[in-house]
Amino acid sequence: MTAFGKGRGCLTAVPRPPPPPPPPSSPSNSRAARGRGRRPRRRIGGRGGGWGGAGGWRHRRREIEAAGRRQQQQQERLRGQHERLWALLVLGGGALLPRPSGLHRDPAPAAHQSAEPSFRQGALLGQDPEVDSRKIDQEGKIPDETLEKLKSLGLFGMQVPEEYGGLGLSNTMYARLAEVIGLDASIAVTLAAHQSIGLKGIILAGSKEQKARYLPRLASGEHVAAFCLTEPASGSDAASIRTRATLSADKSHYVLNGSKVWITNGGLANVFTVFAKTEVVDSDGSVKDKITAFIVERDFGGVTNGKPEDKMGIRGSNTCEVHFENTRVPVENVLGEVGGGFKVAVNILNSGRFSMGSMVAGMLKKLIEMTAEYACTRKQFNRNLSEFGLIQEKFALMAQKAYVMESMAYLTAAMLDAPGFPDCSIEAAMVKVFSSEGAWTCVSEALQILGSSGYARDYPYERLLRDSRILLIFEGTNEILRMYIALTGLQHAGRILTARVKELKRGNVTTIMETVGQRLRDSLGRTVDLGLTGKLGVVHPSLVDGAHKLEENVYYFGRSVETLLLRFGKTIVEEQLVLKRVANVLINLYGMTAVLSRASRSIRLGLRDQDHEVLLANIFCSEAYHQNLFTLSQLDKHSPENLDDMVKKVSQQILEKRAYICTHPLDRTS
Amino acid sequence: MSWAQAILLARGASRGWGGICSTALTGAPFSQVPPQAPRGLRCSAAAHNPDSSLVPHPPEPPRRPVKALAVHEELFRPALDGARNKANFVRAVQNFTEYNVHKRGHVDFIYLALRKMREYGVERDLSVYNLLLDIFPKEVFRPRNIFHSIFLHYPRQQECGIAVLEQMENHGVMPNKETEFLLLQIFGRKSYPMLKLVRMKLWFTRFKNINPFPVPRDLPQDPVDLASLALQHMEPDLSARVTTYQMPLLKDSPDAMDPTETHIVGIQSPEQQSALARHDPARPIFVEGPFSLWLRDKCVYYHILRADLLPPEEREVEEIPEEWNIYYPMQLDLAYGRSSWDDYEFNIDEVEEGPVFAICVAGAHDQATLAKWIQGLQETNPALARIPVVFRLSGSSGELLPSSSELEEPPPPPPEGQEEEDSQQRQQQGQS
């Protein structure tokens, strides 16, 4: 958690010393468990590779194979590049970029750019016979030949290490590919359920034998994976999981009973990651029910699934109930430790989220193209729609959201790719929240531009709207993720602040005087300078405004957090309205960080259209700054003043009566 | 206005003036204003209402009021079909106005009609009240000058108008624009009926919805329906389910009071159910009652199943399991919490009570009936079979009962401890 804390120096503001050269072995157990340590990086397609273009699928497949052959040599080159970039960015003050080599490094720029047009247009407009999103949506099924092609491209094993037959992509590369895959939501969800959560457990927690046994066939797409956690009575509440696994008498296998709901790929999958309660003998001898993760094959018997759910969006993906009835699971198929399923589930879910940012950004970029086309051709009052301010504003909004979520997604991916970098689950959650909400707003605004044709089924826009609604719900609803973001952040801040708060409470005169003095200085107006700008600053001078705003927000946010912890202590867990605000500020801060670093990098590298990026970055920073100021001012108030009290009262009254309370406006007493 | 009417009004005014002067001099309150001399278009009247505060002397020879009363009574004779409904009432009023073009004796008629309204079931009908007010001649009783309005102008008529409004008020009928317009035409703006109307319009709106727990106007007659209404009225949780454990016998014989055959209706919410399931079987639970609940003019008696509050040292602190929420931490690992200075509930006096597990309304308040309720509850609450139930019934319902209902009262309770033991034994016998 970098963009959090008391302000002073907690943000990655102070130039970070270069990390020690990657140690020969993985630095920590968790890294090792995730298999994300020093994975050999690899580029798809290589330079001038023909992803798509005229070549089509077969050609792309060849390219991937070619990429495999070139892998060794590229790895060498890449490592060299790391060093160069590192030096460049540290000298240029690149500390804000958490990992200079990782951020926004495009694995194979040329290849993807040439591949995209055909895939995109095909997917969205339904012209490409290979991926007909409209047909997928209408028939509620991805055609088998499309799936076969996806498999032949290796897209079912994007993050599976190469020794198990996958592509072994880094997170950055995965994010880059997700941008293209995201053009058809059904395919994206099917693939994500397969590899972001379905088989991720095997990669993260599986033993060597398990990996060798399952991953090759999963990577090739011969087997599809599904993630079975949700139950009728258990959403995020792990304690109420009813599925049970009992050890057989000979201790050779578990007998699994129970049913799971809302399982994506439930009907297609052959391999399931199932979470069930097992009896575990504690260290003190007491028997407890604990969650254990299992790898369950359909062939184990007793696995049935219900009919696919009829959904609002992502209709091509297969979602159904899965039932396990006396399924015999060998002991070797326990994923991780017995009783350690909770951690496995948490790790899988936390690691799968970051790719949504680039996925949505890819979709938005295409959407902007299409709506811009419409706005520039449709005439009203002898003027194009594009000449009206209210329409122009919507394009700026869409571009800004796409820019921010893209920056956030690739920053997070880069941080995940960096060797030895700590857990990025908060950042991933922030990316997910921001991008899902951005998707919903932007698609809605696009529909506004399109008018009635946006509402018609003949056009793809209404499908995009339906598809994007699920983003706010799955992989942890945004509400729950906000709680996660805020609470995990506060936990971190709390540890730092504990000593100080304790002294304040005890009435230590020096600390109190310090605090009072600090507050006095603040009230007299203070310029916060955390060192982002200036001579050795990491932010380019044209972004100084945004950087100052970020610094100020970070500083005052730290102060607010301190006040909140003082005011609520542990009970802040129950103050969800407060936590929501904390999370909102955090998301904005992270977005500002990502945007500033990306725009600075673009300027320094001399990328094309950097001035446009600067504009977007400044717009976002300014908007986010004002939002943050407002939110912080609310956080500093007590509940009667920031309306929380009233809001709660209203909802309590409504929920007590379970109805809208007010009388009809036409009602009268006489 | 016709010339003749003006003359008549002038005469009436002068007499009214005299009357008011005398009232003012005697200092008697308004309701005791001595009767006025006959005047203008007002017809004579006699004791229209025996308990009315306004008891006018018969201004005419005593023979005529009796006759007039008889005439008015006749109008309200039951119609051929014998039905007493709005149509017949309206017809009677219309007959009066048609029969009596000069509206002679209209004050008496209005008083009479007011008394008759309940019989005809129109006491809540605004249009009927407006019809009654419409009987008053218009423009006649309006004050013409400042002295009229200072001193009570046509007091008997104004009293009558007030009586109409008062009956409306008693039945909760809100006057409308038509009422206001009629009063304006009859008595003018500066008159007592108008004042009454304005006050009604002010306060009615404030009091109409003052009860946050409204009771329907017409209560069900069936005791089971009434009981379930009462239970739902008391239970705040909307997911609570009303169960009828026993239906009363349909016959109206006195045997219906037999405790084996009265109705038993209970309510229990899912939360109460789970609280009962968690209850420590070592601690007894109590059936207490009867307590009274008034629903408009009806009283319902209920019993509760409750437990004592756990002593603070035995209360379990709810633990947050470590691996509970997949998505976010349910508790923070911080070294500090709110201290006593931050205790926002410090000054709030709250009396904690033990949990209530269920409520029931039964036709009889004895132990046999209530034991049946407990048996019925056991079907949905298996835990109840293991928990000792103690009946703590107060002897009477707290209401003065007519002597005939003494039969249904339970026998006077034995000393408390003994009863507890008794009932515990009985309960255990019942379970075994």
C-alpha cells in the first residue's frame, strides 16, 4: 500500500532507492507461492509480428510459437532494457513510478496494434464472422469454433507458466491482452473465470504434482476450469459455507457434498476449484470446521450442473449451479493445506482483479471511436453533434476515464510484475472499483450521445450497457471492495499511528503541543511539499499543478485518517459510510498518482500526443482534488453535520416499514 | 334581500340585542344564555335535547312544540322497507325542507336529526352534515354590523350550528369547503360556528395522523381476526408470522368459553425463533400475562413468553471468527479503541429487558389454554421441549369484569414459588 498513510513521506514521494538486484531465489514465501517471482518474461509476436492483420488466427498461432523460440534471446534483451530504463528513470526522478521498467512497458507494441482493428471491429459490430458478439449475445452461447480458436491461440493459458504449456505472460502482458479480449464481454468473462480464478488456485497454491497434472491440459484449453465458492447461503460470508468434505475411513479421499451457485463456466468446466468445510484438529486438540480448497475433476463422479442462468448481460458466458453429490476427491487433490482454504480463496480473488482496468479501457477506446464517428456525422440544426458543448464534454469524460483506468491498471500490473514487490491487492481492488464504475458511466454517457439508436437492439451499444453492469457486481461488489480498500489501508495507518495516538490519549504534553502547533500551521494555510516537483522532482513541470494537488490531498488525507482513528478507534469497522469516503479518497489518490506518473513518463520519453495526456491528467487531478476536498471535509465532520445521521434515520424508518413512507402528494387531511 | 325580510330581520335584531344585553349583564356563560324571544324566521322549538346545556323556555304555547316535535319524529319513522340507511335519512331531511318551506322549527329538527344519525349509520358522512347545515336559512343570521358580531347574534341558531360541528368532531369528520361555504352563507365569517370550523380545520389536520400506530377504523368482529390484528399491532418485525394454534368453536353457546375450545393465536418472528433456539435450557422461561391492549373500543389480552436477562457476567461476547469474510477484514487489529471519554451512550438511560420469544392472544387466560400454546410453539421451536416453562399468570386481567364472566377467571394463584414448582412439574410431566 503505497498511496496511503499520514502523508509525510508515505506516498511514494521520496525517491525510492533502486531495489537490490533480483535475488537468485524468490525473496519471500508468498512470492514463491504465487509463482510470480522471477518469471521469464516473454513477448508475444515479437517485433513486426503479425497478430491478426491479414494472417488471421493461424498466422497468429505461428507467431506465438515463433515467440516461444525467440524467448531466450528476448529475455536477455529485456534484462538489459531493465537496467537502462531503471537508470533513466531514477536519474529523471522516476521514483513515483514504482517499477520503472514495468510501467507502461508494452510487451509487443507493433504486434498488438496491428491485431486489434480486426478483432475489435469484428467483436463490436458483428461483421467479423470469427467473433460475432451479437450472435453470442442472442444465442447465449459462445460457438464452439470460436472457443477452439481461442484455445489454439493459447488464450486459455495466458498466465500459466511456460513449463506447463502456457504462455507464461507477465501481468503487464496479460493486461495488454485483456484489452483486446475485453471487446467481447462474454469471451472475456469466460476466459477470466477460467484463468483468473478457475485455475489460479493451482498456480498459486498447487503442488508440483498438481501443477504437472492439471495445468498443461488447462492451458491448452482441453479442460476448462471453474471457481466454486458462492453458495445459496454464502456470498462473502465464509462461515456459512455448507458444502462439506469428509475424510473417508481409509483416509485416501474426501467425500464432497453440497451445491454451489453462480458458477461461471459451471457447465463447461472439467476442473473445479471447490471450497468446502472440513474437520480440522487444532493444535490444542479441539476439532474445528475449516475451509479447504479442492481440485475436483468432473470425472470424479457425482458432479452435476443446473441449466445455464438467463442473465441480463454477458449472456454468452455460462453461469449455472453446480452440485456435488458424494464426489470422491483423492487426498492429493487438496489445494494448499487442509484447513487453509480461506487463504487460498482470498489470494485467488485478490490476484484476479487488476486486469479489469485494461479490459474496460480497451472497450472504452473502441466505444469512443464509434460514438465519435456518430457525433461527427449526425447533423442537427445544420451543425454536427460534435459541435455542441454538451456532447463534447461527454467525450472528454470518456477519454479521461479510459486514460485514468488504463494508467491505474498498468501501474498495478507493473507493480505485480516487479520482483519482490509486496502485495498489491488494495491497488487491484482500486482498479476494479474505478474501472467498473467508469465503464458504467461512460457507456451510459455514450448512449446519451447516440440518443435512441443507443437504445435499439440493432446496435451494439445496449449490449455494452448490459454487459458492463456486471462489472460492478462480480469479483466482490464495489461496496465490499471499498470496505476492503478502506479497512486494509486504515489497518496499515493504524499501526503507524498507534504510538502517537496513545501518547495523545495519555496526555503527553509534547505530543499535544506538537499536534496543536501543526493544526495551527494548517489553519493558517500551509503549502504542502512532499517533493514530487522541483528540481529533483519526479513529476514533469507541466504537471506541477496536479502534483501539488496530489500532495495537498495526501497530506490532509493523512490528517483526516488520524482524526478518524482517534475518533472511532476499532469501531470504525462499523462506520461504513465513513469507510466509503476513505475508500473514495484513496481511489482518487491512486488514480492521480498513476496519471501523473504516466503523463510525466510520456513527456520524458517524448511519446506522441503527450500534450493531450497532460490535459487529461490535469483535468483528472483537478476534479479528483475537488472531490477529495469535499469528501475530506465530510470526514472531518461528525455524523449530524455530514448528513450521515439523517441518511441512516431515513433508511431505518423505511426498512422498518419495508416500504416508501411518504404519503401521496395528492393526499389530504380534509 | 326583500323589503319584508329586512323588516323582519330588523325586528329580530332588536330582540336579539335585548337578549344579549341581558346576558352580558348577568354575566352568564354563553351556553346558559336565556332563551330569546321568538323572532324573524325562526320557528319555535321545545326541549330538543334533554341533556343539552341549552334549555330554552318554550317561547310559544306549550302545545305547539310538542306538536312540532311529533311532526319531526314522524319524518324519521322507519320506512316501509324498514331499512335505516342514508337514503332514508336524506329523504327525511328532504321531506322536512319540502314540507316546511319556511323552515319553521328547523333548529329542533336539526337537533333531532343529529340524534338520529347514529341509528341511520350516517354519523361519519360529511355530505349528510352538509345537508343538515343546508337546512338553515341563508343570509338571515349573518351579522349586519359590528355590534352584531360583538354580541352573540342569533345565539340559538349559532348553538345549533356548533352542535352540528361538534358531532362532526366527535366522529372525526373533517369539514370541507362546502361546509365552510354553508356556514359562511348562514352565519357569516364573524360567528361562533365559523370560529369552531376554523379551529377544527387547524387541529384536525394536526391530530388526524398523530398516532404512529394507526388502528383500522372498523375492527374485525371475529376474535381470531381481532387477535391477529392485535398481535401484528404489537410486533415490530414484519417477517413475524401469525399462527392460529386453535380455532374457537363456531357455536355461540356458553360452552364456547370452555378453555379447550377458545381461540389461541400467536406470533413469532424468525429472530425470536433463533433466540429461543439459542436459549440455555438450564434457565427457565416464563409465560406471563394477561396484559391488556386496547384497540379503539376493544380490549385484547395477551401473554408473552419471555426469559430473564442474563446476568452480565454470563453474557457471551460475540466473537468475530478469524476467517469469516472473504473480502475484507471484519475487525481491525489496533491497539486502541474508544475510551470511556468517547462513550456516546454514557448518558442514555436504558433499561435492558429480557428477551421476549413469542406473544399470544387466547380466549381464556388459564394455564391449560396457554399450555396448548406452548405445545403448538414446540412444533416450530424444538428447543422448547428442553426448556422448563414456568407459568406466571396474574389472577385477573386487570379489568373490571361483569359478574357473569367470573367463571372464566383462573382460580386464585397459589403462592408463587409453589406455583412455579407445580407448573414445572406439570410441564415436565407433559413433556415426558
